[in-house]
Amino acid sequence: MQTNARDRLITALDVPSADEALALVERLGDAVSFYKIGMELVYGGGGLAVAERLVTAGKKVFLDLKLHDIPNTVERATAQVAQLGVHLLTVHGYPQTMRAAHAGRAGSGLKLLAVTVMTSYDDADLAAAGYAEGVAETVRRRAGQARDIGIDGLILSPHEAAAMRAALGPSMLLVTPGVRPAGSAVGDQKRVMTPGEAIRAGADHLVVGRPVTAASDPRAAAEAIVAEISANLTA
Ligand SMILES: O=C(O)c1cc(=O)[nH]c(=O)n1[C@@H]1O[C@H](COP(=O)(O)O)[C@@H](O)[C@H]1O
């Protein structure tokens, strides 16, 4: 996977319909080369067709379905996704689930990302969900398990990126949502950094939704993030 500045921005197409998604893609034009399609667009109808259209148009596509189920179901669902031609798929970072997805994508070009700890969670949220370990330790545990199983990359916040880069080396893809350009609304995210900070922390790709899609000029917002990425890659 290329990692020039533009390919490092993954724009989350969190809109409810294929028509809205395609209108946004049209508006963003060549400012965006990599898209994430998630549950809203898939369940809203047409998300998978949009994914296939984007692949055909030469865009990179990350299908964010966050699979988590019994192994047989995860393996078979992953095998179906592998036939779509998309580049990345998310699964939750539980060992059974990761092993099943790894088996399901065998022989395909699909890369798997394991979700470690959602970027909307802090230590208190994990404790409320019954986890004894905090965010840093849970991310570390799941990252090590993902590496041992042969998962290609991790979803984590920029706050954990430097430690995981040091622990796991250059080949593990580090993909960070929880990215907010200076001054933009944080919303429901808790572990956030700016695009420049995330790149300097070692992220390969930044997932950005609302700061682009809800901007009055989405194309300008995407270009500004790409410029910030570029400046911090070369700094
Ligand atoms: O798997 C993801 O992409 C994901 C994991 C995570 O921990 N946090 C997170 O925000 N995301 C996704 O990244 C996108 C972030 O969107 P914004 O908060 O609008 O930038 C959304 O589509 C989320 O579903």
C-alpha cells in the first residue's frame, strides 16, 4: 500500500445513503484517494455497491464492519468481504475473532485491521464495561495478540501510536481515528490528536469523518489535512 500524504488520509463516508455518498465523493474529487465505508452507509442501503464503485474508480476502500461473532460466522463473512476487492476490513481485536478473520481472508489481498480500544473510550469507560486494565494496557495486549495471529494492522488512537510503533516495528499498519484538526469539534471522541501530531506519533493512516464531511467546504478541509500530513512527514 502506498503511503504518500494523500493516501494517508482515510475519509469516513458516514452518510445514510448511496446518493449522498456519491455526491460527497464527487465533491471531494481527487482531494481524497482513500475512503472508509461503515455501518451507517451499509445498513442505509447501497454501501457495498458504493464500495465496489469506488474500487472500480481507482480509490482505495476500507470496509469498516467491525466483525465480532463466533469463529464460523466471522470466517465466512470475511471470505465474502474478500471477494469485494476492498483493501481493508475491521474486526474486533479478540483473539478468536482475529484468528477466524485471518483464516477467512486466506488467499486474498484483503488486509485486516483489529480494533483495539475505541477512541471514544477512556479508562473509566473500560472500567464501566468490566475491564480491569486501562486503555494503554488493553491496547498493548490486543496489539500483541494481533501481531501473533498475523493481523496486518491496528485501529487505535494517536495516543497509543508511538508506543505501538516502538513495540511492533514498521510493518504493522497503525490506523488512527480520533483525529481533529486544531479548533474542530471533538464530539464523542475522547482520545484525540491533530493530524500533525498523529503523523509524528507514527500513524500510517488517519481516519477523519465529520471534520471533512460536515465542513462547509469538504474539499478544502481534506486538502488542509493532507497539507498538514505532508508538512509533518517531511518535518
Ligand atoms: O474503526 C473505526 O474506524 C473507528 C474506531 C474507533 O476506535 N474510533 C472511530 O472513530 N472509528 C471510526 O472513525 C470515524 C471517525 O469519525 P469522526 O469522529 O467523525 O472523525 C467513524 O467512522 C468511526 O466509526
